[in-house]
Amino acid sequence: MTIVTTVETRLTQRAPHAVPFARLPVLTIAAVVGVAQLAASVGRGYWFDEVYMLAIGRHHLDWGSADQPPLTPLLAALMDAIAPGSIVVLRLPAVLATAAAVVVAALVARELGGDRRAQILTAGAQATAVWITLAGHWLTPYTLEPVQWLVLCWLLVRWIRLRDDRILLALGVTAGIAAETKFQVLLLAAVLLATVLVCGPRELLRRPLLWAGAGIGALIALPTLVWQAVNGWPQLRMSAVVAAEADVLYGGRPGVAVTLIIFAGVAGTALLFHGLWILLRAGEMRPYRFLAVTFVVLFAVFVAAPGRPYYLGGLYGVIAAAGALGLQRRREAGRRRFRWVAWPGYALSAAAAGWLLFFSATTITATSDEVGETIARTAAAAVQALPPEAREHTALMGESYIIAAYLDGYSTQYDLPQAHSTNRGYGWFPPPPEDDTAVLFVGGSPDALRPYFADVRMVADGGENASVWSCTGRQEPWAQLWPRLRTLSVG
């Protein structure tokens, strides 16, 4: 306890003397990231999760949806209103968030006492992280989340240095905004509180403005939490869905465990391990030890659940900052062994990031766009083939939220009606009008609908995802059918 008090006193005494911010190199790295991510957005189609955000924003904007808080769909709606159909404009918030994360990561290093080189190393690690590079230009919640987590941790570290309780109010505002983006921040907040209680600085928990900030954050998050409560907390069921998908998509818990680490990137992974070691072992880092414990606890939770490989993306820069500070301490102590490794390592990390961004823009997004356009084009042909009187009473329905989102995303291009689906968020949107007694079902298999329609037959063979089925003679009202057909699982 005496050691903790002594360290905290030293930190408090030197609080006014912040390390200079490496403004030019850090902002240059952030600018390069922003320009590269923006370039990756030009001339490419929608990623399926971002077209989902766009569809919600265009047609179903509310205080929440089954699997997403409202902030990202709101941003999608705003960007689409500014420049309808422009993918580049749609993605601007994501690109800005990705570039800003580079700056905030460097600011974390600065608050920890990192010099110019440490800040540059941290910024470089954040800029070349795997998932950040792949997804940094997609307007999705998981692209906006990392910068929010980084800001939260930066504010905590800054409070430890300055002991200015006004920072805690900003902390609450940031947490509230993050909760309107993704609910994982609630888990982050809970783990941070627990690790501060165990590791310190416990003084933080005795500050009234911390709890005032928590109240502000709760008020900001309240609308989407109320939406969840009114609609039966569908978000709580998503953990089981994500766990089931992890077995198929990521190789189960072993795959998630590996990717949660290597998604930090080449340089980021090296700094991640070194940063954890420094935070857990170095005496001068004791006030910040809770950050390492938080990372380890969340890693264990996301592996056990299991979660998705990008769930720790908002903490890579924080731990990397500690790792960069550890390298700085070695340099200051005159320990030059392996010092030469840093810059070749960063060159490799940058090369890997460049290739990943190229792959994301030319292969991943392009393939997703091709699939989406095929689905929309096939559905449009089936819609136009209907007699006008039948078309007025036929709903367009996607087997999954992905198919429905593509139909909505390309609706203006292919003159499609608003799409429906019983899957994921779409299942909690209003069902088709009662006078829509028929359905054009787009997907692989209409078996879920067969018991409720007199006749089900294929009208267009578009392959596994883009076949179109005509379902006529609805047997029951939509109000009764919809809750039975609703599902969160895809496939």
C-alpha cells in the first residue's frame, strides 16, 4: 500500500508536466491511414454489415434494433441524406474514426510518459492492426467502436496523471455514446471497475464525479436500453448466436483465442505482449496495472463465450502504448540489444497492412458487392415479371438479414420495394401489410414458409443465395405468423 501511495504521489506531483505530443509524425500517420482507407472506398460496393446499417437507417431508424444500437444506422442515414447512393460519403465517419484511433492511441502513450518515439511506435501499431486495416473503411459498429474504447482508456490514464475530476464526466459521456454504438462497452466498463477495485487506483472509485459521469452515460444509453426492454431484450440472445457462428467462422475457441491476439498486427502483437509484461511487472506502472488485467479478463471472457475476433480491437493501442513505453525505458537504460528489430518489424507490419487493405478493397468488398448485386438483380426481374395487380399485394422477403439488406441497399438502383425478413434485426421490424397475401422469397430454401402458404414454387434459380420463390395463398395473418418465424440465427 505504501508503494502504491508513493508511486501515485510522484505521478500527481509531476502531473502538470506532460510529455510533448509528437504532433507532426502522429498526424502524418493518421492522415496516411485516412487517405488509404478513403481510397479503398472508391469504386467498390457495400460490405454486407454496412448495407445492413444503411437499410436500418433508411427504413427502420429507431432507438434500437434487435442486434444493434442506433448510432451507426443514424450516421448511415445522415450520410445517405447528404449524398444518396455515394459509398465514399457513406464511409466518411468510419474512415475518420479509424484515423482518429491512431491519434488517440498515441495520446495514450503520451499520458503514460511515452516520448516522441514511443508515440510514433504506438501510432504505427494502431495504424497497422489487422482488423483495423481490413474494416477501417466500412461504416459498421465494430469500426466505430475501437476509437471509443481508446478514448475511454485515454481519459482514465489522463485522470490518473492529472486527478482532474472533470475528466470523469467526459468519461461518462464517452461511455454513453459507445453504448449507443455497441453494447460491449458495458462489459468493458464493468471489468474496468472491477480491476480498479482489485488493482487500484481505488481512489478513483471514491470520486463523486465518477458516479455522476456514470449517471450521464446511463442517461445517454437509456433510450436504446428501453427499446431492448420493451422488445424482450433480443440483444441478450445474441451471445448464443455469436458463439454458434464462432465454431463455423473462426474455428471455435482456439481460433478465436489466436485471432484475438494476431488481429493486433505484426508490430501490434509484439508490443501487446511486451506491454502486458510491463504493466504487470514494472513498479512504475502499478497505477495502470488494471489496464493489463482488464485486457486479460476480457480475452478470457471472449474466448470462453466465444466472441468475435475483433472484440479487443479497442484495447490494442492501449497495451501497445505501454509496450512502447517499455522499449523507451530500455533505451534510456542503455540496453541496446535487439534495438535494431523495431524498424524492420514496422516495415513488415506496414507492408502486411497495405496488402490487407488492398485485399479488403479488391476482393472482400468486391465479392460482397457482386453477391449483393446478383441478389438484387435476380429479385428485380422476378418482381417485374409479376402482373401489376399481383405485384401490389406481394411482399419482398429475404431469407436472412444479409439478403434483405442487399435488397434494400440496391432498391433505388433496381426499383425494388422495401424488403422484409424474419431474421436478425429485420424480424423486429414491422411485418408486411396484411393485404400482402403473397411473398417473393429470396434465398436458399423457403421451407420455413411452406406450412403457412398454399403454394410455394421457384420462379428464378439464382443459386444458393439468390433463388426466388413465389409463395401464394397465405394461411394466417402476418401478426400471428411473424413472431413464430422470427429468428436471430443466420442459416
